[in-house]
Amino acid sequence: MEKFSQFRDKGSGVSPFLPISTPAASMLWSAVHASVFFLRLPFFLSFAGLYFLFLHHLPLPVAARKLLFWGIMAIPGIWWVDLQIDGVKRGSLSSQPADRVPHPRSVIAANFTSPIDALYLAAIFDPIFTISYPNSRKVRRIGLLRAILMAFSGAQFAPPPPTSGLTDLRALLSQNQNRVIVVFPECGTTNGKGIMPLSPSLVAVPADAAIFPVSLRYTPPDITTPVPGPAAWLSFLWKLLSRPTHCIRIRIAEHMYNNPAAQMSNGLPEAGSAAEEDRISGDEQRLLDRVAEALARLGRAKRVGLTMEDKKAFVKAWKTGRK
């Protein structure tokens, strides 16, 4: 993939946009994988379709919704979840205070690699999902289905019309005191090997609301979807449904708080252009750096300087090269 070398981060050498490939299976194993795929496919599509087309619109209890999400993940064999929290010994989570994990009126800042990210977070935390933008403090509240579909779509560099649905995390937390908010601050998917510069949406979190960096990784690692488009759907479904099992590795960092000094620009900003309001102060940048460092450490990844503009150029070059 040397022809895509310009999309390697110059500091770390990481290519966060390249799809992850696994060694080709033998003819026997390929036949087994095909059999497993075609056995699971109708069950998976029927179960997922039943939920998102019908059950999603019913006032189901939270526990029932979570059970349905686990059912969707059980069909492709997502059985093993390896969960670890900073500063908590294995087996002692039940004895820890509730504030060691994401809780109502807190924010999850998660890396974004796969459609399974949103589904797993919904099954555990029943959160509110949001879309962040690379150069804006604003976010848009979305549902679970759209959060899943985001993993197959191109990056949005600015909020599209209508802008009436835009808000920020301070307002969203104020309006939803009993919910967890999920932010994907990289604004687009990667292959999990790099953490891109984060959206300034996180600097609108009030000083008394906890921010939890959360890293999700998968084994096998090729169910990530760094390249958007219709082909990504087919490739993802094949890899997801043809393997016997998948493992999710979740790492949750200790919560952190927005520096109170950074809050002065987050309450009632002075009148000015949108560019001025979205300008990042030194304290605010330090918050974004802390979250990015935590995500990189948890995911054993590298921070990269490549942006969503670079990803847009990579996707164009990738699709041209594949034709």
C-alpha cells in the first residue's frame, strides 16, 4: 500500500484510514465461513429489522431495549467482552463507587472504528448519541440507528441545514440530567491504529460533568470500517457474520473534568462570528489533548496529525485505485 504512503502520519508512521486485512483462509475454512454467514444472515437481518423498523418506536423499558441489543450482538457471536477500568482491579468493579463508570449527566468520549461501537454503548449505557464536527462546538442529537450508519458514511465537516437542531453538550446535559451522552470526537471512523485531532465539541462540557474516555477494540480487528461507502456494508457483514466469535475489548479511563478556566468562553460568548466563537483557548486545547492521550493509551494507538480532510482525500484515492 505504498501508493497511499502520503496518508501515513509523519510522526508515527501510522495509517489510520487503511482497512485492516487478515490472512486468507484455506478453501476448507472459506467454505465453513460461507456456511456460517448464510446461516446467520437471515436471522441477523430479521432481528435487526424487527427492532429498528417496529420495536424501536415502542415505549419499551430500558432493560428490554438493552436485552434486544445484546440479542442482535449475540447472532454474529459477539460473546466475549473484556472490560477494564483504570485503577480498578479485575473482579472488584461491583465494590467500586458508581462514579467510576459513566453515569447519568456524564459524557463518554469514545474512539470510532465500527458500527458495533454504538450498538455496544447502547446495550450498556442507554445513552444519547451525538454528531460532532471538526471545527465546531455544536453537536446534533441523533438516534442509535443513525449513529450506526455514521460508521459507513463520509465525514461531515460542518453542520448541514437545518441548523435549528444544533445544540452543545452543556445544553444537552442540562436537558437530560438522567442520561449519559456519547460523543465520537474524531468525527469519523478510523481503523483503530490512530487517534485523530478531536472536535472542540468537548470543551462545552460544564466543569461539574465527568468526561470518560472510552476505547473499544475488536478481535479479529477487521470489522472496523475506516472507508465509507456501499462496499463497506458488504465487507462488514461478511466479516461480522462469517466468523464463529468476536471479542470486544473495552477500556475506560478515569473520569476527567473540563478546566474551570476554560468555562468562561462556554457560557455566554461575546458577540462575534462563528469562527471566533469556535476558536480554542489554551486551556480548552489542553482538555482535548488529555482526552486524546487517554484514548491513545487505552487503545494502544498513536495520536496522529491527519484530519478528516486527509481522510476525504484518502477515500477518493482509495476508490480510484480500486477501480
